[in-house]
Amino acid sequence: MINKLMKPFFGLFLFVGFSAVNAQNGRFQQAVQYKMEVDMDVQTNQFTGKQELKYTNNSPDTLNRVFYHLYFNAFQPGSMMDVRSRTIADPDRRVAARISKLKQEEMGYLHAKNLKMNGKAVQFTEVETILEVDLTEPILPNSSVTFEMEFEGQVPVQIRRSGRDNEEGVRYSMAQWYPKMANYDEQGWHANPYIGREFYGIWGDYDVKITLDKSYVLGGTGYLQNPNEIGHGYEDEGVKVPAPSGNTLTWHFKAPMVHDFMWGADPKYKHDKVLMENGITVHHFYIPGPKTSENWEKLKEFTPKAINYLSKNFGQYPYKQFSVVQGGDGGMEYAMSTLITGERSLQSLVGVMVHELAHSWFHGVLASNESLYPWMDEGFTSYATNLAMADIFQVNVNPQRGSYGGYFRLAASGLEEPLSTHADHYHTNSAYGAAAYSKGAVFLAQLGYVIGDKVRDKAMLRYFDTWKFRHPNVNDLIRIMEKESGMELDWYKEYFVYSTKKIDYGIKEVKANGNTTEITLERLGLMPMPIDLVVTYKDGTSEMIYLPLVIMRGEKVQEEGMPSRIHTEAWPWTNLTKTLVLTKEFSMIKSVEIDPSKRMADVQEENNKVEF
């Protein structure tokens, strides 16, 4: 995947800023450099590998243990993923009880055969999907060590994201396939067992060689280093690719500053390339057929459009390639790439591609701890996807309406848990999905109501530029929003993230009082919010009364397209009602409405408007 324009690019992503981060409030980032050589046997679906991992401890702590993820071990009867899938109230239909019924040759596994640190053997224990390593010598602060491992694995039949022989006939969807060092940050180790949810990794450089049957075509993370040996659509134009000797080919990829490495492979893949004007190469890999060819050909138009839209509105995509690879069991994001099922309508195919591409910003580059803050990835990705799809297909209705609907259903279900819940520990899949995807998107859309859409949009670009490659958390996000808006927003985080308190405001009474009109509002829900109150008159004109919360310590600027403000008055959150005096006669009023923009996630819209 690497061409002449890309070659100098590889050195751009150094671990810049780590020392500065070290000095800030105990924040630091570990660093990794992986070198791996893997041999895949396409007859047995088993592979062997060698891994050299340079690990840099940028923390102030001395490490006596380290942990690796061994994700493929989840695909065995009796695993935590299996038990969780069979006992949760609303199991994922793609998994359910399938793992419990796997035969020996259908299971997945990933085992370390041996492990050395700086040339000396270390003791390790495999605890299902986690390898616990006891070090003979500690890893001191601000020092680096090298681990060497030999490992072996078996690719499970397609069940969840990773696997072989999915329902569309793709041979290999190789995600979470290698022993991966767990992340250690200011909150300690994150060696969470794999039960099928989210991921959190360490940025680093990957140098990966994959050897398998020469008939296979590969696509995924990174830049191909030997395109003119490989062919399959990678080679430079006009270059004749020599026929490979033997029955295998070795694919050599490098990927700078990523926290994962995925690849898909199939002998039937068609490989299409699109070179964008900004030097980014877009790759599409799919199995041609009546259910794919027409729409995947059209997809070549939409992927570059989406990259340009997202770069303009959320920060420039920092890599020089992106691969859309048919595979997996739905859609899943990875570094510089995605796995998506391909037999879809055009709208669905584009929608899934855009969603997984948008993850490149929030999962790939900002990379908040997706397990601990899934809504900061899935929710923000959904928010960005909704905007990008509306732009690409020129949809004029509110692009976030689906996310609001998902949140309202969750709020009414009795199953809602706080957004601060760890992804693995939601009680139901439905509550997790609606919270992470829908409420997470509403968090940003509604923030535009609080501070103004334009201010929010400008802050999102500042957020990306400030926190890219630094694992931001919710406090980091809120501080950016505060700096851009000039307001205090801690209350918004505390209510909407750490509680399930709901928003419900109503118009209690509107009555004449001589030549004036008294309007009484009431807060029925437990979460306070600023209020945009729009009064529309019988002559067709409108005016706004703006009621910021006292605890905001500021107010949003007048927004374009909204009625002019005639009055601003702060509302203390302790006061459940607020009475306003409008210096217009009651007979002139046609309607009074709370938030006609519908950006506030008020769970009971019926009491927000009165008409006369």
C-alpha cells in the first residue's frame, strides 16, 4: 500500500509529546514497537508466529508484571465470552450459544510457546484471554525492554468480528489475532478479559510479515513494503510482477503510530485503489458477485467523500491510506482500516463504511479508553456519521433524530445505566448499545444547544488538535468545551454522564396580567438545563427569552437562524419554577415553546408547547 508519495511519511509519527504529557497531572503514555513474522496454514487454519516487542515504560512506576491479551482464547466452550453470551438477558444473535457448541477444529486459540525479556526467560501464566507475566527484573520508569515471543494460534469459525469463513464466504477476518500488550496508564493496568465488547491499546509502530498461500489477496492496516513482489493490484503501474516461486507469498506491512493491526484475506478478493488529491490512497477489497460488485464499485466514490467531510469537520485524517475490507460479522473499526460485511444495499454499505471510517478519529487517533468510555467513541462516531451521511446524500431533516429516538427509548425502558458504566459491565446489550451509541451522540448534539452549535463545532476541532494521540477522557473534552465557550460545564458532565437523571421541562401556565403576559415554566425532571423559550406572535414574528443556568457562569452567543433575544435571565437549578413577565398583550401571542430546535433531550415533548 505504500507508494513513492508515502515512503517519507512513515517517519512522521514519532512519539512526540510524551515527555510533555508525563509532566501533566500524572498523565503518561507507554510506547510499543512490534515486529512480527507469521506463517498461516490455510488448510488447518492454524498459524505460528514470532514477535519482538520493544516496550517503553514512560510511567513514573516500576513494573514487576505485564499482561498480554490473547483474544482468540475467548472462542472456546466455557470461556467468559461464552458464558456471558449464554446468560445475558438479550444475547447478541451472532454469538448466543454458538461458542459452547464449537468442535475442536472450529475453536479459536492463541498461546505463547515461550517468552523472554532482554534475552532471559520469564514465567507466564495463561488465564483464558490474558497472559500474566511475572518479570525476573522490573521495568524501571523511563526505560525500555525487549520481549521476544513465539506463539501459535487457530482461527475460529466466524462468530464475532474475528474468524474464518464468514457468512459471505470470506476466508479470514484477522482481528485481535496476535498477543497484544495490555495498556498501563495513570489508572493502572487494563487487562480486561475479552467478552466481546471494546478495546484499548498502546500506540506504536508495527512491522508485520505474513506468509500464506500465494493465491490469497490481503488488505488491512499499514503500508505494503513489497508491492512489486506481491502484485494483486498493489504494484506500481507499468511494473511487471514476477511469478512467485513456491506456493506462498510473504506480505510485508509497516504501520506507524497505530494501536492495532488487522488484516483480511481471501483468494477471491478484488482489489480496487483510489488515489485522492491529498495523497491518501483508498483501498477496497471485496468478493465480486451479484450481491456486491455494483455497490462496491459505487463505494469508490463515497469513501473519499467521507474522508474529506470528516477531515474538514473533525480534524485531518493523519494517515496516507484507508482500507475497506469485506469480512467480519457486521462492521468493526481498526487502524487505517475496517472490516464490514459486503452484501448490502448501497445506502447500508455506505452507512457502515462511513461509521467505521469515522471511528478513525475517535477510536484510532483520539483513542479514549473505549472500554471505560465507550460513548466517547461509539457515540461521537455515531454523531459524526449522522452528519456525514446527511451531507453525502443531501438529507435535509435533522441528522441526529435517530440518536435522540434511541436515547428516548432507553430513558423510558427502565434499563438505563450511567454512561460511566464500563462497557463490559452493562447489564443488558440493549442498554449498552443505546447508551454508547445513541446517548453518546446526543451528548454532543445537545452540547450544541448548551453552548451553541458553531462554538461546539469549533471546539471539536480544537479537541482533536489538542488531544490526538493522547487518550483523552471526559474531563479533557469538557475542559476544551469550557475554554471555547467561556462557560462552566462540569454540571453537564455530572448529570448526563454519571447519572441517569432525565430532562423534562414544561410550560405550566400562560396568562394575561393587564397589558402584559405571565409565563410560568416548571422543571419536572431531575436534570437542569438552560432554556430557549420562543414566543411566536399572530403576525408571524418570533422572539426568544433565554434562561441560562446560574451554574453555567456564562451564556451562549446569539445563534444564527434563531429568533432575536428580548430578555436573558439566569435560572438557579434549585428553583423548580420560573415566572417571566412578557411586555406584550396575551391576545397577540400565537404560541409559546421550549426549545423549538429540538436539541434538548427533553423526555416529554408534549408539555413543551402551548398554542392559542
